[in-house]
Amino acid sequence: MQRLRRLATGIDRLTAALGRTVRWLVLLMVLVAAFNALARYGGRFLGVSLSSNGWLELQWYLFGVVVLLAAPDALRRDAHVRVDVLHGRVSPAWRHRIDAAGALLLLLPFCVFAVVVSLPSVRASWAVWEGSPDPGGLPRWPIKTVVPVAFALLGLQGIAELVKHGLPADEVADP
């Protein structure tokens, strides 16, 4: 049991660090989006092109990375959207059971499915060093790689949640 607790704590720490990194990526994403808007309108005003497909794709890539990599931390902090109408009306012990069942029956199988389904596309992208079809665009293989990595990390956090939900409610600690 002690090993499982250490595993869950280690996963929680990894996920918390990832969450802090993603918060900085949100700031970067906002700055890139602001630059794109200013460059687009400023370029029209000045009669020159100040933006490029690369900057626009960087904005999209950052958005995708933020959404994908923020999910494990949202799960860790219990900040995800709940559609469970019973969750707020039951005891902490039943909440743990509901969360464990959701992780076992829905979250973990979906994470495995997403990793397995996305890997062939990632392998193919890496094989040809896939790039954007747009002039001045960015390579596509890095953003495609984020998909299975993010779902693997979400699955790891799901395992940590399962371990924590297997413990009595008073033993569950937030790192």
C-alpha cells in the first residue's frame, strides 16, 4: 500500500509541475494571439505583411497543447466538469466509489484508446517529418506527438486518482 501511495504522490507531483508549465503556456498563447491580431491590422495599415502562417499555426498549436496538457492537472485538482448529478448529494465514501468507477470504466479505457488510435498517425508524421502544407507553416509532427503523450499523462493521473480513491477519505492528501 505504501508503494501505491508513493506512486500516486509521484504522479501528482509530475502533474502539478505540468500544470504550472501549462499556465505559462497560456500566457505565451495570449501574447502570440495578441501579436497576430496587431500584426494583421497593423500590416493592413502600413501596407506590409507583418504576420505569417507560422505565427498563426503557433497560436493554434499552443491552444491545443494547453487544452491537452491541462487535463491531467484539472483531474488532479478535481477542477474538471462533472455531469454527475449524484456526486454532490452523497457521502465522501460514495464520491470516492463513483470517481473510481468512472476512472476504471470510462477514463482509463478512453485514454488507452486515444493513445492506441493516435500512435499510427504520429509514427507516420515522424517518418516523413511532416510539415504544414501552408507556406511558412510549422512542422506537424511535434503537435501530433502531444496527443498520445497527453492521453498517457491523463491516464497516469487517472491511476493516481484510483489509488487515492482506494484509500479512506481522511488519508487522501493534496500535494
